[in-house]
Amino acid sequence: MTVQLPACGQIVAGEVGKILIREKSNQKIELGDLLIVEEKDKANTTIIQVYDLLYGSQISKLAREQIAGLSLEGLGEKLEIFEPHLRNYVLAQGKAVIRVSGSKPHVPKILPDFFGSVRHVQKQDLQFLDKPSDPIYIGQVRSGSKIIDVPVSLNGNDLFTHHVLVPSTTGRGKSNLVKVMLWSTIGENKFGILVLDAHDEYYGRAGKGLKDHPKARGNVLYYSVNPVPGTYTLTVNIKTLYPQHLEGVISLSEAQEQAVARYYSEFDDEWIENIILGTQIESVKDVTLGVLQRILRTKLSVYNQDGEVLSKNRVFSTSSGQSTIEDIVHSLEQGKLVIVDTSKVGDEAELLIGSMIANSMFNIYQNYKAEGTLDGKLPVSIVIEEAPRVLSSDRLVLGENEYSKIAREGRKFKIGLVAITQLTSVIPRDILTNINTKIILGNEMATERRAIVDSAAQDLSDDDRTIASLDRGEAIVTSIFTKFAIPIQIPLFEEYAKAYSASAHSSSPSKLQYKE
Ligand SMILES: Nc1ncnc2c1ncn2[C@@H]1O[C@H](COP(=O)(O)OP(=O)(O)OP(=O)(O)O)[C@@H](O)[C@H]1O
Ligand SMILES: [Mg+2]
């Protein structure tokens, strides 16, 4: 049996949401700590989370200022405070986040015992955080900066179809977290995941990556314009690109949109080629054609060479890649992880490819729903870095795109979004509230923290300071699927992958090597 930790403090005052605890001397209470108050009958415990720390003293302010003055001016070397640990102390301010009766968690509706003794959280206090079915591991419970040996996993069906937001300032560990998250899906064939990998960091072309999962073979598919042996060439046939894929990704004026529609109705799947080659048609002015040519040339990196349409970055082709989008969609339906390396194809081309896949996924799943067969189909999710490129309010005034469509109505069709972002404040409120799980990493920007807190599933209004002080890999999970906003420590992907392989593929190796 584990020994219970000694008391680290005692409740001395407060109110709902603002419980004041006196810290026992030398028992450091940290910002973000989870503290346990047991009720007298031992049947119920309350977990308090600390969100602020302040000094307390029995000595009057004037007297303290005088003592400091004497000491600073060299007049009080011999001056000592009698029993300093009794007179000066730290007060921690916290809120009750959950009350556990037996092993059942509830939203706390009563205050914990007045003068109740408080101790740090331990593994046995968190037994109510049981492992869900189809678990997606995201990290270990964290109390302040201490890691508790309790894994945190979320049910993959809930998580992926109800969308995930991963916000933080740069370098706090967003991509690392998503790699850890996706690791659990590999080889399970329960979720189809598409990663639009703008920095080529998920597959692990050069170092450790998702390709190193023991079940990666046949389950992790990699598409790149510069493939490695055993992976796929990212070539998309221009004929499979329809005008609707451009919506909300490439901005066109009304006249340009009409011209595109005319070319499409005239030339069907050869509409882009005919625009690039400058084929003239009635009712489209030369100047509009010229502008359209320029837009498509720059956005798709295609050009006309002696009457042939060629692609600069090799991603769009007129001759090959007819089935690329179809193949990817098929793999997603089979529950595979498809990583598309878009690091060399440019912003618009990346978003267009994502848009083509999403559009096709939507059509297929909408049909399943209409047929009544959607229940038997696997959830599919799209991971997108720098999500404001498609989800910001500025973007959306130009019209909806496939990504915002998923955020708004994908859930009905089992299609989800994992949106990674440095900027949350630019994403419209209704989209943010539709994203039911947020894994919040550190953020220095007050406006960003406010936007995140305002759209969280739990009340995080007191946690502004805590979010600002989150270190790399430290996060708070707020979700309609968690009992409270759980503080977690995400493992470093490289260490996690190594520990996983060493621990005979347990999906949540609890004995990861952390610096405690
Ligand atoms: N959980 C973690 N534990 C320890 N170190 C981490 C953790 N997560 C990330 N790091 C370190 O921080 C670095 C940056 O992480 P990562 O690339 O995931 O950040 P990011 O938020 O995606 O950054 P960007 O906004 O630039 O994309 C990593 O290279 C890694 O060394
Ligand atoms: Mg990143």
C-alpha cells in the first residue's frame, strides 16, 4: 500500500472558487498544484487546484517594513524574528475542481471542511480517471510541475469527431503533443487520420517519427514530392481539382469565379489546362483570363511550356496522380494514418490538397449517412498546422471552406479537425465553441489566453496565470469529455516512442523517464 503523503497545508478561509490555504513551512505548494482535502468520514475527498500564491504574516505591515529597513541599513544584524515559520508563511489560493465520493467524481457543490488538512495529490486519489475505450494517450497527470503516475487518455471517437484545438505560442510543444496523440492510433484501424504536415516533422524522415511505431508498416502512409523508399510520390492530377475546392482557399472576385465556372462547364476536368494555355471563350474578358492565369500559375505553381502545362514543384500534374486523392481517402476510410508532406509545395497547394481530400471525404460520408450506413464507418480526422490560415474570421468573410465546414458540421458525419494554432483570438467564436477538446499549452500572450479561456469547456477564468506559466510539454486539457480541466505533462515524443517499444507496446507506459 502506498503511504499517504503528510499534510502540506490547512484551509484557513475562503469562499467557493477561492479557498485560502496556509502552507506548512518547507512544504512547497506550487502554482497549479492539485491538493487533496479528505472529509472526516474519509469517504469523500475534494481536489483543490492552486491558482495563486501570496504571503501571509502575523506581524503588522509597518513592523515588517521596519524590520526590513533595519536589516537593510545594517542596524539589525542581531535582529531575529521569534519563531519565523509560525509568523511568516505562504498562503495558497485554490478552487475545488472535483469532489470524489467513493470512486465517483462530481462537480463540487459544497465547500471542503473548514480548517481541513490538505496534502499533495497521489496516484490513489485519481482512480476515477479510468482508461476509456479506444484510448488516445496524451500524457500523465501533473500537479504543478510534479508528474503523477496516472496516465491520461481520452476516448478516440469522442476526441476526434468533436474536434481538438491545440493552442500555444511557438515552441511550447504542439507538434510534439500531436505526434504523441497520433501514436495511439497507429495499427488500431479505428480512426483515419490525415496530417497536412507543413514542416515535414511527423513521419520522421530524418529522425524519430511516427514511422517508427512497431505497427507502422502498411498503417502509416507517407506522401511527399520527395519520397523515401517505400513511400508515395505526392502528385495530384490537375483534372481532379474542381472549382469548388478553391472555395475559401483561393480568393477570387465575382467576375473571376464566374469565369472559372464558364471554363469548367465548357472544358469539364480540363478547365485549368485551358485557362493556363489561354484558350479564349466567349463571355470571359481577356483581362479576366489574364488575371486568372496569373492566380493559378502562382497558387498552383503551374505554367505553360510550349503548349504543355507543367508544374514547378511537381505536385500538380496533367499526366499522373489521377488516383492520389481517391487512394488517400480510401486509406483514411480503412483507419490508416496518412501523412502528406507539404513542406515543399507552398501554402495554397497544401490547403488545396487538404480541401480536395476533405471534400471527397465529406461527399462519401454524407452518402453513408443518407444510406444509413454511417454507423459502421470509422471516424476520420484532419490535422492542420497554423489553422487560422483557413479558420480565421478574415478568411471566412471570403466564404466557407472545407475546413470550416468540418469544424461546423463534420461531427454529424464523423469527420473531425485537429487544429493547431499560435493564434486563437482570430478564430470565430462559434467555431471555437464547436471544438470540444482543447489541449492548452503555454502562452505568453494575454489576448490569446483570454480567447482560449473564454471558449474552454470548464471555467478557467482563474487559470490565466497558470496558463502563462506552463513550461514546454505542460498542458491543461479542457474538454466536455473530461470531469475537470486536467493538468498534464506530455512526454517528449522521442522518449515516449522509445519507452513504448521497450514496454511491450503498452499504450500508456506509465514508467516513462521523467525528471521529477
Ligand atoms: N513534452 C515535451 N517535453 C520535453 N520537451 C519538449 C516537449 N514538447 C516539446 N519539447 C521540446 O520543444 C521543442 C519544440 O516543440 P514543438 O516543435 O512540438 O513545438 P511547437 O509548439 O510545435 O512549435 P511551433 O509553433 O514552432 O510549431 C521540441 O523540439 C522539443 O525539444
Ligand atoms: Mg509545431
